[in-house]
Amino acid sequence: MTTKPTTTIRIDPDVKRLAGEVFDEIGISMSAAINTFLKAVVREGAMPFEIKTERQKSKMKSGNVTLNRAFIVKKDEFYTQYDDVAREMVKHREQLKDKSILCNCDDPFESAFFRFFALNFEKLGISKLVSTCFSGSTFAGREYPLEQMTGAYKAVVTKVPNDPLLRPDGSLDLETLFSMQGNSLERLKGDGDFRSDECEALLREAEIIATNPPFSLFREYITQLKRHEKRYIILGNMNAATYKEVFPLFRDNKVWYGETIRSGDRKFYVPDDYPLNAANCGLDEKGRRFIRVKGVRWFTNLDTKRRHEPISLTCRYTPEDYPAYENYDAIEVGRTQNIPIDYNGLMGVPITFLDKYSPDQFEIVMLANGNARTNVPPETLEKVKYRPHPEDRGGVGIINGKRSYARILIRRKSS
């Protein structure tokens, strides 16, 4: 029996995973691919491809590298479904009226956001619609290829035709739309990164931002909106509510969840090279790839009626049903609907509490998670009587010597 030597190679986990997806599509193993590469090295007497060390620094900023990784490596170029956009936006009809809207993370002609606002321009009574695209988008030009318009561009709409904008085949009559005076389609100087100077200038001019930013860049995106004090309605993952940049906004009632998505998963279109390995992925009737993502929420600072509706509660407090934390002066409440109606002290509730939170009923005090000790102000930790525990890993609530899940510490407001 012939024994082949075994070689151990350290490979970056992300590179290994992405390369494995390519090899799976080709139909070869990782081992076969590496052997093929080594044989090519022997055959050529050198690397079988050119390696360059010079980079075109003038055309690529470090921020763009991050964005490229967000779209390509992290694969979060997700395109929202039209129905999801429509159901949420109509809830904010009065606040959108007479406003200029910016969709700064959506290709104007592939985006459900642009499509919705263009089709409902007059009905909503908006004054202006601006949409920009990122040059690295793999969807750009797919639905509506633009002559001499490769790269990043912006679409500006200030009026729509009297005749129907929707064609019989379901496409938009964009030729008529952009032939109207006041509407324009222009190439951007840069690559359309939302952090670029020209895109930030568009942000300053807009009154309301509506888009689906890359989930992996959500921290930077919402921080930019906060810095410019913008009103917005954007999509993100509910886990983003626990970020140190985001949770204080929930605590201080500067952001909250939208009206229409409170549970379940949402369907997003993805690029043609996106792997469909999970059971919740597939192709629609038009052959477009889609995936389903759990925990998606609308994040907004546009007020809604629903967020002022109190949670209907029926449970009553007993020490047996609501154990106290060992490191906080608070009790554990495992489910939002089990919040006791007769307890006025601090309570630790799940993150999903934010789906039903009413600022008129409860006060959010802090987030008790593994970063609480470093992210929460000392005066707040003192107020909740936090006592470091050897097992709390930075601030997670401890019950009977065991860590609980991350909890939001809340207190009932006096009526």
C-alpha cells in the first residue's frame, strides 16, 4: 500500500469556507484543488499567476475595502422585497408627505425602495426622491442596463408622468420618467460608498432616509445618521439593537422598531453567485436567487401609534416564579408576556421585549450582557446595584450561580 505524506496548512477560516464553496460548484475537493495548484507551481517553475504588490491607492480608500468585504466576503448584498417595503412605508404616510427621500444603499433600478417611492410619488406627496448605487454591486444594470453609465450613479426624481409608470410586463417606464424636466440620472464621481463626501452631501440635503444598508456595516451607517440628526426608516438585524452604538438610542427613545416586522424571517434577493446551501434559500418563478433571514427589523425614529400601545399583562409576582439576580438588584422575567403587573422594581427581560416596548409604560435602564461592565456608565451600574460575579463575564445576570441570557433591565413607569 502506498502512503502519501500529510501536510498541515493553516488557512484563514473565511478564505477556506469561500474557497470550499467554489470547489463544491466545480466538483472537486479542497485537497484536489491544492494538489492542482502545487503541480502548476512545479510545471511553471514559479507561481502560476502574477502577483502584484502595487495598489491603485488613489482609486481605493480603506473604507471602500471594508465595503467590498461587506458585499463580497460577508455576502450581505440583500435586496428587500417590494411588499416588505410597501407595508412599512404606508404606516408613515403622514410623515413622508412633502419630504425629500434618500435611498443611499440601493441601486435605483434594482431596488424595491426606489420602485415603491417612484410608483407612489404622487400618492405619498413626497417632494423629491434620490437613490444612489454602489459601483461594486453585482446587481447594477441587471434590470435596466444603462448606456455609458457603468459604475456608481444617482437618480433624482422630482415629478412623475400622468400616465401609468408601470408597464404591462411589470417594469418601470424609466425612459419617460427621466426625460421629464427636473428628473436626472448622473454618474457619481466616486464609487457610491455611503461614507464618501458626495454621498454624505446628499445625506445632509435629504429629510428622510429609507434603505437597507449592508448589515455588516450597520454600526457605521446608523452612527452617521445620528451624527447628522437624520430621520430614517431602515432595515437591520434585531441583534444590532445590542450594539454599543445602537442600544443607547433605544434606551433614550431616539430609535425604535418599525410597525410591520415583529417576528419570522424575511425574503431577500441575492447575487447570482450567492450559495444556496440552506433549506430556506431558492429560486423564485423568474429564476432570481433568494434567501430568508431571521431576526430582521425596521429601525426608525419616525413615531408610530403602535409603540405607544401598552403591553397587556396578567401575571403576578412571586419569588418562586421570578428569581432575583445575584449580581443585580433585579428579577428575571423569561418572557415579555410574563412581566408581573404588581412589581415596580427592576426586571430583566429578553431582547424581544423591544418588539412590544412602549415608552409610556416602561423605562429602559440598561443592557445586562457580557459588555455591560465596560459599556454601561458607572453611575448606572451603581443605580442597579451591580456586583461583579466571577461567572458573569462582564455583566450577564447570574441566577443560582449560572449565567442568564442577555437581558434588558427595565422599570415600570409610575402612572
